[in-house]
Amino acid sequence: MTSKPGAAFILYGRAWCHLCEDMRAELEPIAAQHGIPIEWIDIDEDPLLEARYDERVPVLALDGVELCQYRLDADAVHAALLARGR
């Protein structure tokens, strides 16, 4: 399965967040398998994102839909990938 042009996992987090690092490490093999890049966004660099996500990070989104927060929900990620393949 290949990605839609311009599609990427969006991972909202903070540079000092160990949960963010954990989620990214767990997501990397899934993203590589499906040819989807991971775009890292540090919420502390944007006051609007910081206000929106604050203590909820990490938050993972694909195609504008939030899939999970705090911990990677592999089932939700795989379901989203399956749905976009239709």
C-alpha cells in the first residue's frame, strides 16, 4: 500500500516529551511499511497548537483525523490505513 500524494502522519508533541519519543519510535516501522512519512510538529513553537494540545501530547493524526493520544493505538492506525486504501 502506498500513500496518497502529500499524505503524512502528523505527530504533535514536545521536544522534551518521552511519550512523544515513544510514540514516534513505535510509529516509524508502520509508517515505513506503508510509505507514509511522519511530520513532527513541536507544539511549543506555535501558541495556537500549544493551547489546543497542551498536556494531551503526543497526538497522532492522519488525513486530518486524530487517531490517538498519549500512546500509540496500533489498531486505530491500521484501521485508518485500511480505510484510506478503499
